[in-house]
Amino acid sequence: MRVYLDNAATTPLDPRVLKKMLPYFTEKFGNPASIHALGQEAFIALEEAREKVANILKAPKDSLVFTSGATESNNFIIRGLALANKNEKRKRIIISAIEHPCVREAARRLMVAGYTIDYVPANKEGIVTAKALENLIGDDVLLVSVMMVNNEIGTIQDIKKLATIAHRFGAYFHSDAVQAVPYLNIDIKALKVDFLSLSAHKFYGPKGVGLAYINPDIKMQALIVGGGQENNLRSGTHNLPGIIGLSEALYLAYRERDEYLKRISKLQKYFWEKLKQEIPEVLINGSWEKRVPANLNVRFRYIEGEAILMDLSQKGICVSTGSACSASDLRASYVLKEIGLDKNYLNSNIRFSFGRFTTKAELDYTIKALKQTVKRLRAFSPIN
Ligand SMILES: Cc1ncc(COP(=O)(O)O)c(C=O)c1O
């Protein structure tokens, strides 16, 4: 049996999405920038895809910039804003201490442009509180960036509340919402964010395509310059099949959301209860209540997560110890360190991330395999 419980790393392309994309590789291959009929056909498809996304996110059409993924969106938003404002007074950027590395690195590299980067902490539940942000913010802050859902522990932040605080101090607010689709309602107007990032491959769309919402009233500097596509904000020939795929994947995710949420919440609860029942000394990382139903991040006392991962992999089960981008990096997770985990447990975590195709039978198989794996590894653990 092959079991895929790493949907936070990436998801398979939905065959319905692929079907929508295929004509744009072959007969409808035109460049949306071309004036002839084939180009215009592509242009119309591009703008229809943008409209579809705008309707779901309740955002103006001209505020959406298609990118190559959330790494690019996050880099563009943070660096593009800071570089456009480098001669202004506000010289501080606040990001949460549990942001994805592409937010951390994009911000950190602005220090050479004269910016100071401050980190708003998360509490032991994995939540960034209003109080924590209020303690740090001031009139010298240009941007606050807090992710909607954490990629390692799945915790949910109160974005509207945090954005309101940022605005009270005249700062802009960005949220990396990559892990939030379709678990949270991403209504841009209601959330009061100025910037937001998404990535299609996290919601059964293709890899290599993403989205940046940019409040059109805010001064930005493009990072990728050239032919002036996307309102001069992101040059380069459009990845039209990818953009069609993103819009269809987002549409399906929200159309089928209610049913899906019911099903996945049930699976998550079932798995956690069963895990506690079958395996001693397993603890959850981060809040149980304020967590998306796709995520369960736990630690198994006395053993290394990496050893569990390898053993499960041999049994056909794909899980992760943290985020995919640091899968080859055996250093302890900074997210778990941030939420105050004892150093003995920083390397003993496993992230199970469920998805659209996860079944109860797969979870039963995983529990059975885990029981054997954990028992075997604990038998020769030096810290047991
Ligand atoms: C929270 C978060 N932000 C950003 C990214 C990067 O997205 P992409 O793979 O589209 O570059 C990821 C992907 O792992 C993520 O989980």
C-alpha cells in the first residue's frame, strides 16, 4: 500500500484541473501579449482566469499578479515594497518567528538596504497574539508579515486582528496564505490585508504557478523586469496553462469545501485519537483547536523523527519531519524551538498532512505501521 500523508509539501494535480489545462499546451498555445487571434484567445483566457480568482478571493481583478509560486510572491511582496519605499522614514519590518524560510530570507536580505527585521514571537500553542504584536510595533514599521496557517504545525492566526493592529500604526500587512486553502475563507476585503500569497500546488493545482495579491494603491517595485506584463509588476511570458490550472484548482477547492472539511476533520480526529490509543508517549505540537484539519504534527518521545520517517517510507508511507524545503536539513525545527519545545524533542516530530484523497483505510495502515516502527526504534533508543 502506498500512503501519501505529506499534502502540506505538495498535492497531486487534480485530473479535472489537468483537463482544463491541456488545450493551453497544444491548440490554444498563444502568447497573451500577441495581437493576432491566437494571442487574443490566450489573453481572454488569462483574464477570465484572473476574474475567477478575483471572485473567490473578493479582490479587484487588477490587484492580482500571477507568479511562479509563493516563494516568488513572498519575495516580490516583501522586497518589492521595501525597495519602493527605501527613501521613506519607516525602516522596520516585522515578521512572525514561525514564517516560511522564503519570508524569513526575503526580509533578512533587506538589512543591506537599511531595514531592521524584528520577529514577533508565537506562544507555546503556535499562535501570534495581538499583544505580542502590540509590544513590538511602532510608527517606524513599514510592513508586518504573519502567515495565515503555519506549514509545520498547521496553526491558524487571527489575520484580521493582526492586520488591524498593523494599520493602526500605519504599517502595511502581508499574509502568506499558502497553507490556508481551502481550510479558511480567504476574503481579502474582510481580512483587511494589503498583500497575500498563494501557491497552486498546495491545492491540487500545478507546480510552478502562484499568486500575489497587491493592494493597487501601494507603491511597489518589480523584481522581475522586462516586457512589462502583469501591469509592469512581473515581466515574463505568462505561464498560461499553469494560470488556468491555478484558477480551476482554486475554484474546485472552494466549490467542494464544505463536504471536504467535514470529511477531513473527521479523519484528523480519528487519526489523533487512534494514535494516542495505540502508541504511548505521543504528544501534539501546537494548538489542537486552532489548527487546520489537514495537519497533525506530533512528537514521539525517545526517538528521532528522521528514523521514523525512513522506516515508514520503507513501508510505503510518505510523511515529513517538518517542512518539505528543509527535508534534507537535519537541524532542529526553528518553529518547534519557537513554541518552546524542550531541546530533547526538537528532532522527534513527525508531520502528517492529510488531503483530498486520504482514506480511513490508509490511516489504519499507517497506525499499524507506526506501532511497529515506534516499538522497534524505542527498543534500542539510547535516551529511552
Ligand atoms: C507557508 C508556505 N509558504 C511558502 C511556500 C513556498 O511555496 P512555493 O512552493 O510555491 O514556492 C510554502 C511551500 O512549502 C509554504 O508552505
